[in-house]
Amino acid sequence: FRRRIANSLATAQSWDADEDLLKKCRAKIPFDELRRKSASNTEYDFVLALSKSFKEKMTWINQSPCTMCGNKETKYLSTRGPDTDEEKLGQANRVEVYQCERCSASMTFPRYNSVAKLLETQMGRCGEYANLFGLYCRSLGLQARYILDVTDHVWTEVYLNSRWIMVDSCEGVIDENSMYEAGWAKDLSYVVAVASDHVVEVTPKYTRKFSDPDFQARRRAITSSEQAGHEIIRQIN
């Protein structure tokens, strides 16, 4: 639990680490198009339009397609650490290895953590989406934080109109806190908001089942007690 929060903190802090990268990111944002798509001239509608535009420009990768024959049906074999200079520079701590079921060629899908590399590739899954979208927001001067759902998902929150709103750039959806539990039927446990300068648990914001025995049992599978979870977050802060 501590390690995953620490990794998320490194992600959020990377958004502000390189002013030139922020400028490069800002140059990719189609301001005129987003203003036309905004229902009104407000930050809220602009962020909604930005999330939808971002989703359209990204490529979701479930499995790496074959680079030899173009076949999209490939078989997952294993996950290894970074070997190549590109993988290491892109901070790909995990590299998924696949094999084509048509021509038997092997290929890889590096899970890049470097936001500079993601700005180049514009592909991945929820981790890559949330990471890069955070950079997009920071390039615009918007306060943003990385949201860690310790089950199997991450997204972003952006500070608008004196409150933090949920933005899921995988879906192009904002301000739909019930989407995960009620819509996706996810069994949540811990949801933690991680900004460059603070960490706070936001689980109650995304669930109506916090006090249910099953919900509490899932939390105890992660931390030994509520106090232990609070202490980890307090120490990180």
C-alpha cells in the first residue's frame, strides 16, 4: 500500500518536473477545437471537451499487435523488466511479452511511466492515460491529482469551481463518481488522491458501501487497521 502510493506520488510530481515538456504538451492541445466543442465558456466544459478529445487521440492497447504480419491476435507470454535503452529511458518497469499466433513472431508492450515517452507514444491503458492526462492538465495550469484505486484502475481529478472533480480520460467522462461502483460494479476498497504536494484518501467519495462488512473486509486485506492506513498516508505527507 505504501509503495503504490509512493509510486503514484512520483507520477504526480513528474508532471511539473520539466517546463519544456509542459510547453511541448501545451502545443499539442487544440484550443480552438475545444472551445467550439465546449457548451459554454467555462473551465468545466473545457475540461469535459479536453477529456473527450484526449480519449480520441490516445490508442488503447489490450495486447501488442504483431509487428511482423499485423495480426491483432497475439498471446501473452510473460512480463519482464526493462532491457533496452529505450525501455529504461521510458521508465518501463514492466515489459509485457507477446507471441503472434499466426507467424510466431514475438513482440513487446513496454508499460512506460515516463510522461515524456507517453507524450510521444500516446498509447497504453488506464495508467498511461491518467499519467499523460495529468500532464495535459498541468500544462494548462490546472491543479490535478492522480487517483489510485488499489483494485485495478487509476484516473485523474481536476480542481474546478472550488472542488475536486473526477476525470476519467479512458472514458472521456467527468464528474461521475458513481461510475465505478454503480456502473462498473467494481468492488472498491481504497481510493487515494495523490497530488505533487499532498496525499489524501477519497474512498467515501466513490462508494456508498463504506460501512458494509464486505467492503471493510477488502480494506483489511490491504491494511491491518484503519489507523494503519491513516498512518501510512500521514507519514507520506
